[in-house]
Amino acid sequence: MNTSMLEKELSYLLTKMQKAKPLVHNMTNVVVTNFTANGLYALGASPVMAYAPEEVADMAKVAGALVLNIGTLTGELVDTMVIAGLSANANGVPVLLDPVGAGAIRFRTESALRILREVKISLVRGNAAEIAHLVGEAREIKGVDAGESGSYDNACLAVRAAQELGTVVAITGREDVITDGRLCRVISGGDALLTQVTGTGCLLTSVLGAFAAVEQDLLLAGTAGLAFYGTAASRAAERTAAFGPGSFQTAFLDELAKLHPHSLKGYAAVREIQAVSAGGLS
């Protein structure tokens, strides 16, 4: 797809999502619940946080997307996530997984892999180390943060993960990459201040859920979410350059609320790479 056509598709998808105001069911971590809800409201979506095993199946079936985030994990929560995921699968609701801290501790890695085995996941979003550990590749991770790696390395890793896991995979970093295992897109934009505000990665996965709720092409939905999210971050960083992460966080929510179809110009760029088997790129 040429650049101008892709930009039109992304712009149309933002408008579609804002008009639909999709319900995003978030089973996310306790650290980020408020920020995630406010971010989704600012974007134009409708958040719900439901965790009780007695209600998650019913909530998942009426949502536009289900987001599973293992940031604050318990064994009981994983059981409940599987219940919600299976309900979403049965009702055609896309399920997104954020494998927070996978690779840091065995329980987290095993929990993420269990969810991937038992639930059909539509899209996985994580940093390079988290995604690497899902496919048995060791990369540096400290707590829930990954060491930096280049866009080409991340693109190769994302392609391999998408092919092995059978899902769309997004790896976020200095540049974001997303792939369905056949086509890989690299999105530039965003700002380093995102790494200084707790929950921006978790919110991003939920934002991708909002776009996935209104678009069956999950590679396109994910590309739109990454591009517009990075755009809002870049604009917020411009406004708060003389201040710090506290001011940035508030400005970022404001910029999510101000997104419009032409916001990407000058702030986000998307380039495409053809993927080949075994994680190679051409």
C-alpha cells in the first residue's frame, strides 16, 4: 500500500473509532487503571474494568475488544483472564495481550504462554524483551523494562513471533514495529517522555484495542493506534518541553482528545517492509 493511501486508511479509521466509541474491556494492572480509563475516554473510546470471575464472560461478549494485561499478576487472575478470553473468542471479540514483564520472572512468562495456548489472541503488544521471551529468545529485561535494540532487529523478532504465535505482534521502542508475519510496518514518532510516565505502554495496548474493535484488519488497526498514539506523545512533548513528565502526562491526555484525521502529518511516518519466512525481512 502506498504512503498516501495508507494515511487515508489510518485517518478514516480514527474517525470510525471516534464515532463508534467502542467499549474496551480492560483486565489490566492496578497501577494503571485510572490512567488507562482516562486515556481511552480522551481518545473517544469507552473503558470498562471488570475482573470478577462471575462477570468477565458476560462483559467480554458485549465488548468491542478485550485487553489482557498481566502487570499485577495472580494465579486466580490468569484463570479469570482465560474465562474472559474464551468468551471473547466464542463471540468474535478481538483479544489483545500485554505480556508485562514476561521473561523477568518464570511465573510471568508461564502465565503469558498459558494465555497464548488457551485463548486465541488477536494482537500481542510488548517491548522487545517481552516478545523475545514468548518465543524462547533471551533478551535483557529489568523488571518490566527492556534494553534497547534496533528497529531492524525488532522487526525480525516481531515477524518471527507473529509467525510462531499466529497473531499480529507489535514491539514498541524508539521506533515501533508491527507485523502479521507477512507485512511489517515501522512507525516513527512518539517521545522519550513516554518512558517516564507509568502506564503509557499499558494504555497503548488498550488504545490498540479501541482500534481493533472497529477494524477487522488488525495490522491496519494496530498501525493506526501506534501512529496516532505517537503523534499525541510528540505534540504533548512539544507543549511541555520546559517542564517534565508530570506536565507531559496531562498534556498527553489532552492531545489524545484533540486527535483528528490530519494529526499525523509532520508527526508520524510509516514505512513498510516485506517479511519472509523464518523472521527474515526483504
